[in-house]
Amino acid sequence: MNAIEILGLEKIYNAGFWRKRSKRALRPLTLAVDDGEIFGFLGPNGAGKTTTLKILMGLVFPTAGTARILGMELDDPRMKAQIGFLPEQPYFYDHLTARELLKYYGQLSGVDPKQLSRKVDAALEQVKLSNSANLQLRKFSKGMLQRAGIAQAILHDPKVVFLDEPMSGLDPMGRREVRNLIEDLKANGKTVFFSTHILSDAEALCDRVAIINQGELRGIGAVPELTASVHGKVEIVWQGAAVPTGIRSMGAQCHSAGDTTRLILPEENQDTALEALRRERLRLISVVPVRTSLEDYFVAQLGTAAKSEVVSSELVTDGHNRLSKQ
Ligand SMILES: Nc1ncnc2c1ncn2[C@@H]1O[C@H](COP(=O)(O)OP(=O)(O)OP(=O)(O)O)[C@@H](O)[C@H]1O
Ligand SMILES: [Mg+2]
């Protein structure tokens, strides 16, 4: 069964002082997410990810199209009781402790008062915050806050969990903790739909991903299926710092370090490059196929402009969405 069906969703925002400037955030977007899947929703800044999530949550209305969650319409209260949501930049009252915050959200989402304490403890345990349950949120690190946000999204044991940029601003350990949490949710039979810029996390976690750009779907499928469509590359390493002219004219980038030179080039140029090395009597060390990553697919789909807006495996965003090298 489809946990989520998005059917021709369109969104035009009317912006500007007189609301005369219109911004098309989603051009008919159609996709479906299976029950029990971890589904990654990827795209550069401004692609329409948060807009899609807000429409699914009923926080903004679509200009056209519709969507169903668990087979129910977006305004159906029975459906709302079965979903959880972590917004992109959640704001929590920071004088509350984690336990008080969860009790507050539990009451809002209609958790049975008799079960509230038990559910709060279970959620804190699941996100590994039991030891900080009575600490005020203003003393929490960014990673702990994000986990508190996820605890609030799963407290009422929803079937489908929506997370908008759950790894944003986290260090590698924090990202791993959130990844583990998402995997636990799947193991407990939940469907998880999350947006991210961090492609390596999506690659490690997702059963399927969708890539959107400027409100349009640009690719959808399992990561190996998507990456198979990208032309492969090979890495050639040889001894010495000399680079044959035949290789230079291919426009490939070489990197010499110590007594070896390393070259990465498209598979179809491999024979020509090896021939050039042989002619110059350079000693070949290795020829290894380079695994095509989701980032390669992303760049192939969206072009290099978009690449600067997503985060590769060595880059993360800090709390202010600035990119920084790890
Ligand atoms: N309330 C609004 N009024 C006007 N335009 C908006 C509004 N919200 C979003 N937009 C525009 O709609 C487009 C999609 O925005 P959205 O926030 O959905 O993108 P996103 O994929 O979540 O981006 P990011 O990765 O930066 O979070 C952007 O061009 C944005 O400027
Ligand atoms: Mg967003």
C-alpha cells in the first residue's frame, strides 16, 4: 500500500507587499511512497521540499492537486493522529525540560493522559535522552535538540513520520545518531519521509529517493538504480609526477602526491589514457573503477550549479546553514 500519495501538487506563492509577485514553488509534483519505506526527498535550496512537507502537514494549501496519507485526505483528523512531524527549524520554549516539552506536545496531540508519562519516557529512551530528561532545553546541544524534536514527532506512535532536514547542522556523530534513529523507526514498521541536503546520509539510509529541482521531480528510485544510469569513472594511478600530453589534452584532472600521480576520468577514456602511459613508459600502479555516488547522479541531473548547494560526504552545515569542511 502507498503510505503517501502526492498527486499533481502545485503551489504558487503570492509574495511582495501587494502580493502581486508570484513564485511558483511546485509545478505539478506526483510521487508515491510505499508503506514501511525510508524515503529521502532531495533537492537544492529553494527546490520546494519544505513547501511539499507543509502542504502534507496542512500548514499551507496547495494551488492545485492533492495528496493522501495512509489513504486519507489531508484534512482527515484520523490521518493526522497517525503522523508525526519535525519542522525544518523547530522552535521550542527553552526554559522547559525535555520531559516537560514532550508532555506538552503529548497533550497537544491527544495522547491518553493515563499513558502520557509512560509514552514520554519511552520516547526519551528511544532518542537516547533519558539521562537529560530533566535538563532545560537551553542547555542542550544542537544534536540533543534535534533528538528532542524527533522525540516529539514519534511520541504518539505515529505510522508515518515526516522530518524536514533532520541532519542539518549536526556533526558527524549527531548525524549518525539521527540515522540510527530513522533506521529504528523503519525496524518498528514506520514509514519515514525526510528531506535532506546531505546526500551521503540519504545514500546510506534510504530505500528510495526523489530529487526535485525548482518544484519539479527530476528522478525517483532506489539509489543503485539511479546511479547505474550515470556513466562510470575509473581511477588510474602511476609512478612518478610526469603526465603524458595525451592525458592532459583529455581535460582530465591529475593529482600528484609523493612519487605517484592519480587520475580520475570517464570509463570510455580509459584505453586511450593507458595507451598514453605505455607510450611514455610510465609504470602503472592501479586501475580501479570509481563507485558512482548519489552526488554524481545529483550533479548529472541538476548540473554543477546545484552541487554547491548540497552537501557532500566531507561537508556539513553548521547551525547557521553555512557550509564547513569537516
Ligand atoms: N511563504 C512564502 N512566500 C513566498 N515564497 C515562498 C514562501 N515559502 C517558500 N517560498 C519560495 O518557494 C520556493 C521553495 O521554497 P522551499 O522552502 O519549499 O524550498 P526548500 O526545498 O525547502 O529549500 P531549502 O533547502 O532551502 O530548505 C523558494 O523559491 C522559496 O523562496
Ligand atoms: Mg526547506
